Amino acid sequence: MNGGCTGKILKVNLTEGTTSVESPGEQFYRLYYGGRSLIAYYLLREMKAGADPLGPQNVLVFAAGPITGGPFAGSGRSSVGARSPLTGAYGDGEAGGYWGVELKRAGFDAVVFSGRAEKPVYLWVHDGATEIRDASELWGLKTAEVEEAIKAQVGEKQARVAQCGPGGERLVRYACVAHDLTHFAGRGGMGAVMGSKNLRAVAVRGSQPVPMADPDAVRELGRWFVQRVQELSGGMQDTGTPGVLLGLNVAGGLPTRNFRQGHFEGADKISGPTLRDTLLIERETCYACPIRCKRVVKTGAPYHVDPVYGGPEYESLASLGSLCGVDDLEAVCKANELCGAFGLDTISAGVAIAFAMECYEEGILTPAHTGGLELSFGNGEAVVEMVRRIAHREGLGDLLAEGVKRASERLGAGARRLAMHIKGQEIPMHEPRLKHGLGLGYAVSPTGADHCHNLHDTAYAKPGKSLQDLAALGILEPLAAQDLSLDKVRLYTYITNWRTFANCSVHCLFIPWDFEQTAQLVRGMTGWNATVFELMKVGERAVNLTRCFNLREGFNIHDDYLPDRFYQAFESGPLQGVAVSRAALEQARLAFYRMSGWTDDGVPTREKLHELGLGWLVPSLDFIA
Amino acid sequence: MSGMVVKVRVFGILCNYTPGRAERHELEVAPGTTAGQVLELLGIPWEEVWLLSVDNRQVDESRSLNAGDELLVFPPVAGGRAGNGVTG
């Protein structure tokens, strides 16, 4: 290895309490890079088909990528993946911060967990050395308490800690993995997988530099961005991700009251500028990034929001705010803080509470179910209380901790149409009736509804820098946000392959690196003669690996759908009368399958898998024609 | 002919174009001035603008502004990121 990767993957058998090191060789890294692709590879190879996501046979992988830890903005991310207890499909979540960088400094590109520890443990990785330590006394504690205790126990204030919270211990199906308390691998329930394995945390500390093949080239690109950070990312510096909330609201795409509306009358009160001008006390950042987009908030009475957990992203402001009809910013920040302290995904938690609120409004849930709590849209105190009950699985919280798919199945048919999920994963805070290509992406995403490896149509609806960058791929014309033509499917296919590459590298999508700059970063870190073509193929390979994993677990074309609500037109607001066309969505889905080299049922062909260097998979998958 | 005052609020990366990179502006303009003309006055290129809004409603660049109106100017928004660039 010239650089980029350490060449070592740590394997931990929690049942046996043993560790070993695998060195898969440079060809492996060149094909799979890291992150999602590496995780999917290990799941396909080492997890038996049909394994219970919350059983010892599930395989849990923490993975950085070949450019993680480089001296440039966007290199601080890492990924956590397994079979998702929320969806039963491939699942992963990503977090920014420093943890992945520290893992590589400690000598490893990834950690692969199997089995289940007999009692609560945490893993301590320190400059190549590993130790499985007792976590019995940490069980049940909030994330900040555990972080402090582990740093004291290992005697390293600079140790980086990734952990599930009490929510993960209690197997809340959308429990997240907190990294350094302020960065969360939110989606897919990876915290619950940790909890099911009695694995409370993975602490890492290393002193080895991340190897670079051409450090001068990498540093030059890093400096290029630092010198232009205000010009290129001034908006993110100023308001962070919450900066998009007002614009989406004006466009009619701010999810409101369980996706019944796309326009929230209280949007100003929970907007990025309002957060900045009222509760913000600090901006935080990730490794080597000058943007500092992360919010840190603090409030006094009545909620006393603790800044140790940072502050809400856009997704959290919308899911715990407008989606629940809540315009009380302090209540939203408190609910966000509790999600951090207990280890819950803010998106799924907000969607679960909004679902319950609509059930309450329709009489499907009653005060008898809520213990007298007035679970009405707009009640911020109720949102805060429900986050606590979900984390502790108390009363109705126990039902909602299962996710809206399972909760609605138990409540009956009337509730199913109110459950906003795809494949069991709750819908993020982006509205398919505003962005129709995003709706296609929601439907076909391997992880269930997801906004990260998806197309955000609004960025390509007019000429501008986004489109100028895309010219490098041969996409030259803007497309309306509500277009679902073959041209839109082509745009979606290219974008999702590219964004999935970012899940493998594993780098931040908020840094405006263009295609060629990204390839330069890969070349500089690894020494490989990587091209944009290669990077796109890495992304496409991960799309196919995760598709094959899901097909192996019994998923099929019928799991690539949108909830009916998105086929119904808004009754008011800027997008009044606008809906996604079911026929157009199904045509677009078929077109995506065909453009991907899959059958009309969405199964990769033998030839496509060989074209991607995945021929080894074919004999093990009996559904490949 | 006397002028009128309109307010303008510019979001995200579009502040790169405004005087002092300021978010909020008050401009004295002639009656009948359009939203598009206000963008020109502030030096904001139309191709970088995603949408315009007055009184919580979308408007286009030909919209004539009235005294006291507040024009909101938004850049394209993607998955949690406001601004341009293929990765956003």
C-alpha cells in the first residue's frame, strides 16, 4: 500500500472474546475502497442469509475509507453498517467528526464484529493493540456519561468514542451510533445492533500518521479549499444545514404534520437564521474542515438544553419541529438533545412521533394509550416527553420504538396509511412532491428511504455551478424538479452512483469538490491512477452489492415503492394540486433498472456483476439469471 | 417621482454577491421596480438564484414590488446544503 489505507482490518468475535487482523491486499481496496462497499462485501461474505438483525449472526462493521484522515476538508467521516433491524435490508449510517481518522491512526481501516458478548463490553483500540473491556457499569448511562467514563478508564482524554446509547441497549430499532457526542451515524438502527451484541462502545486512539502517496498534492488541494471557504461554503458556515429550511418551506417542500403539508406557518421560528440569532453559542466542525457547519446550542429554563450534544441539523429541526407541527425552537432543541443523550436517530424518532400524533388526531390512539399525554400536532412538550418514552420503551414509547412500519401493523389498517416509511425506514425531511427524482431514489434505495445517496432535483433545475460540474459526465441541460422523464432517470442514476461513491470513500458531500478534484484526492492519498470513471464504478459496485444483499434477504420489486400519501396532491400551500404520478414513478423505476443493467424485476444480471468485477458473487446467488 | 423602500433578505451562498456579504438589505427604489431589477442592484446573478418569495409566496423576477415588501432570495438547496456544487 502506497498510502490511503492501512491495509489492516480488525476482526472481533464477541462470543469468543477474541480479535484477529485481516490484510486483504491492495486489489481488495482498489475494488471496494471502504465504507458502504467494504461493509456490503463483509456482510455478503460473512453474514448467513436470513440472520436475525438483532441476533449474534448479524455482522457489524465500522469502516473508514481510503481518503479518511487526509489533510483536507471532508475527510473526517466514517460509516457503521450491518443488516438493519429497522428494514431487514442492508443498513448503514455515517458520521462526521474524528472517529474514523483516529481508527486509521490506530492502525485499522475497519472493524468487523461478529457474535454477541456474554455481558456488556466495549472495545479499546490503541495503536494496533486491542482490548475487550467490561462495560457492565456503563450500561444504562447516557452517552455523555459513558464517553467521560471510558476516557477516564483508558487514561486517554483524546480517545474517540463511538457508542450506542440507552436506546440501543433497549433495542430501539432506530437507535443511532454517537461519535464524540455530537456526530451521529443516525440511520438504519446500527445502535440497536450494537446493543444486541452487548457492545456499548468502540474507543480508539492512535499516533500513527495516515499514510499518503503524494502528500504535497493532497495538501495543495486542502489549501485551495481553505482559501476559498467563504466564497464556496459561506452559507454553510453561517447557518449550517438548517439554512435550507426556509427555502424548502417557501417552495412547498418542508415536511409538515406527518407529510400532510409541505408548508409550515411556523417555519420562521425554527429556521436556520433564527437558530443562529437566538440559541447558537458555538460552531463546531469535523477533522480538517474550515466550514464549521455543526451547531452548538444552549437554553435556560424550562428545557436547559445541554450544549455537550451540539445542536440540531436541518433534518432534526424538521422531523422534531414542522413534521410534528411544533414551532417552539427550544422544545425542538431539547428533543434533539435527548436523542443524542439516549442514542436515537432524530429523523426516525420525529417521524414516529408525527405518526402517533396523526393516529391520535384520528382516534386510532387515545389518551388511554398515551397515559393522558395530549399528543396533538404542535405540542412541543409532548414531543420531548415521547423521545424520553421511546428511549426507555415506556408505554406507547415501546410501540413507537419498533418504528412506524411495525407500530402501524400492530395498530391495524387505519394506521398503515399514516406510516411514512419505505422498506421500514422512516422518510427523511425531503418531499418527493417537490423533488420527483428524489421520490424515485427513495423507492429504489437499498437502505429504505434515504436522502444522502439521493438526487435533490432542485439543484439541477436551472443553469448554475451544479450543472456546470455535471457537464463532465455529459449532462448538459437543466431538468424541472417535477420531471420524471428518462432524462431525469439518467440524472438520478449518475448522481446516485456518485453519491454512493462518497459513501465508500468515505467523504463529506458538503464540500464542493468537483469530480476531478475528488479523483485527485484519491490519487494523492493512495497512489492509484484513479479516474472519475473508476470512482463512478466504485459507487455502482456498491449499489449492486447492496442490491444483491437485499435480494438475498428476499426483497423484490414490490419493496421499491413510495407511500400512497406522495401520490396524493397537496390540498394547500405552494405545491397545491401537485402529486407524484404513480404511473410515472413505476415507469421511472423500470427505466432505472434497465439503465443499471438489471432485469425488469430489478435483479442485476450475471453480465452486469461481471462487468463490475463481482463475478465471484454469481455462484452464491441463485436468483441471478 | 418619489422612491419607495423595499427590504431584501438574501440567504446562504448568495450573500457572496451582496455588499458586505450582508443578509438583510433596505433599498430605496422607484415604484414599479421588479424583483429581477433588485437582484441586479445587489449584483446577484439570476442563474444562481433558486427561488424568490414575497409574503411567503413564490414570485418570479418580473414581479413588481410594493413599498414595504420583503423579497427573500434563496440559492438552490440540496440534501441539507444550500448552494451550488454537484456534491451538495
